[in-house]
Amino acid sequence: MIRSEKSPLLTRRHLVSALGATALAARSAAGADGSPFPKGFLWGVATAAYQVEGNNINTDLWVLERLKPSIFQEPSGDACDHYHRYPEDIRLLAGLGFNTYRFSIEWARIEPEQGSFSRAELDHYRRVLAACHEHNVKPMVTFYHFSSPRWFAGAGGWENAESSGWFARYAERASKHLGDMISFATTMNEPNIPMMFRWMTFDMASVAGPLMANAARAIGAQKFGCFFTGDAETLRDRMIAAHHRGFEAMKSAGKFPVGVNLAMTDDQAVGADSGRDRKREELYGPWLRAAAKSDFVGVQAYTRARVGATKDLPPEQGVELTQMGYEFWPEALEQAIRYASAQAKVPVYVTENGIGTIDDTRRIEYIKRALAGVRNCLKDGIDVRGYIHWSLLDNFEWMLGYRPKFGLVAVNRETLERTPKPSARFLGEIARRNAL
Ligand code: BGC
């Protein structure tokens, strides 16, 4: 059962009293271990273009949202209008105490038709990068976060053997235009998700066929290839090729470190016949080997998975669940960092970690426990260089629409007004002090 939760929207009065509580909470955490994090540690917040910008009409997902039936519960529409409100959002996150902003650039804006690049959209992202620098915030830019241009989907998406070349061309073009202002970049966000679906009880393969046929009809194409519904093995091979080619293109055009963000869980073996080790090899093995040849690995962890023989098992009866229906398990982060670091042997940045909840006190508890895990890793000499929280804003949570609330900052769905939650002050204060 999903916890019953209270309203996410805070009045100014709530905020003022919450600020006091937040300062106290930060002090008591400091009592546990107030020693500083390494100098230069990144403290950031993350978003993804499709989830916050609004009106990404040239993407494959915009098409899928409008199909009937659709796997999306609601359309993204204006999202958080971050496309226009980024100056306010970057000012806000800097004011909260963060020194890093991870966001993605939308391929479908930059290359709306195959081979035709928009200088105006590239200039838009230059302005976003300039806003970061103006506030002494380091930008970490993700070049692909789930959404693709329509033309790419119409050509079969990642399943097309030419996809890696198309991605590399886009990555090179964007790096040439933006590279002098980028501090860190990642090629792709969680390219191992299609493989992760296989281990879940949810069966994407059974819905994919008819859905993709409808989508192809909607855009007048023969086929439609989407990241969420493609064949996991083919996608893995094509996307690894695209990662390496994109990496080379980005490095030749800019001087910034480049990594890849991986979806990870704390995988725990249940039963003598648990497939845990096979799962790890399928989900992470090839990607951690790719990360090993990159400058860093981005670890993204939210929960644990209790792994049975061939599938993840459902959460045990009575455990606390988040709005996503999975277990409240902040300890996942520590285990994911340990595994990724041991396998890839490159520096680790936590590029996502967070919780979908409308009870912000649970978010604060989650952050405290997750950061205690980061601290344990550092004590053991693991090279962790940053913690970037998902997410800055309550945003469009893909198929689940706007219901799950991952933001440190609430967004009023009518007015789009931003209101920081107590957790934003809590984590911002830790960031400012560079200590728990
Ligand atoms: C994704 C985000 C998503 C978050 C919360 C990550 O898997 O990168 O786009 O919103 O998890 O579910």
C-alpha cells in the first residue's frame, strides 16, 4: 500500500516555521558526523528537459502521450515551463546553496529534422549555461534523457544500426556550440532501463507491439522505435556503441569530463536460486565496462530490489512504500556506489537520488540516510565526488504524470509558481556547509 500523504503545497507561514525546524535538523545531523566532505565536492540538483521544459512537441514521447490508448496517464503540456523560467530556477537553486545543476538538452529541439540543426535552440542552451555561471553553479549536461526526436523514432530509434552515428553527430554539434561553458557532461541517462524492465513484474514487451504500430501510424511512418519499448539487447548494443562514439565526439569538441548515468538498485539475493549475480551482469556489466573507459560513472539509486530466481520480488508486506510503489530504502545509494566503484574503477558522481512523496519529512529522512551512506563510502576511501539530488522541481514523472512529487521545490500546477519545501533548505544548508 502506498502511504497516505498530506498536501505538498506550503504557505509562507509553513515555510518560515519549517526554516527553523530545518536548521535544527541540520544541526542534529551534524552532531552525528560534522566533518566536512572533500573540498570541491559537488552538491547539486537535477532535472531533465522533457520533464520540466514543456512543449517538447518534436519528440517521440509527445506522440505517445496523445495516443488513445496511451501508456501515459496525462500529457506533459507546459511541464514546469522551465524553458522560459530557467533564470528564476537557477537563481533559486543557487540561493538555496547548491553549486551544481544537472540538466539535459533536448535532441529534438536541437535537431528537429534529421540533419537540420537549430542554432536558435543551441543558443537557448548557451543562455541556460550562462545563467549557471552567473550564479557560480557548475553545469552538468546530459545529452540524452529518454526522449528522442520524432524523425529518429520514425527511423526505428535505437534499434536502427545507424543510430550511434546519428547520436555522435548531434553530440559533436552540441559540444562544439556549448562545450566551452560545460563543466561536466554525460552521454545518456539510464540507458540500462530497458534491461531493468525485464527483471520487474511489469511486462513492457506485451504492450509495446500494438502501441508502436499506433504511434507509427500517427506520424505516417513504417515503424516507431522508442527507448522505453525497444528490445533490451538490441538497445544495449546500439546505445553502448552510441555512448562510445558520442564520448569521442564530445571529447574532440570540448575539454569537460564525460561519463554515463546508470540506473542502479541495491540488489539483494533472496533464496538459494536467486538470479542476483546474473541480473547484475545483465543490467550493469556492459555499462560499467563502458563507464570504465569514460571519465566517471554517474550512479542513480532510489531503492532496493529483492532478487528472486528470474524476477525482482514485490516488497515485503508492511514495509514503507514511496509514491512510486517501491520500498523506502535510502541505504540503496551506498550499496550502488560501492558496486559501481568496485567494477568501473573510475570516479563516482551520484547524479540522481531522491524520493517521490508528498510527506516532506520523509524526504528529509531519506536524504539524511542516503548521505550517511555516501559518508561511509568516503570513509572507506571510495572516490565519490558529488551528490546531485533528484529533483529540483516537482515535475512530469513520465508515464505516471504529475502525481509523484520528487521535487525539493513544489510547483503549483495552475500558476507554475515555485515554493521551496523544508527539504530544499535542509539539503541546501548541508551543501553550503559541505558537511552533514
Ligand atoms: C530518471 C528520472 C526520473 C527519476 C524518478 C530516474 O530513473 O532518470 O527521469 O524522474 O528516476 O523516477
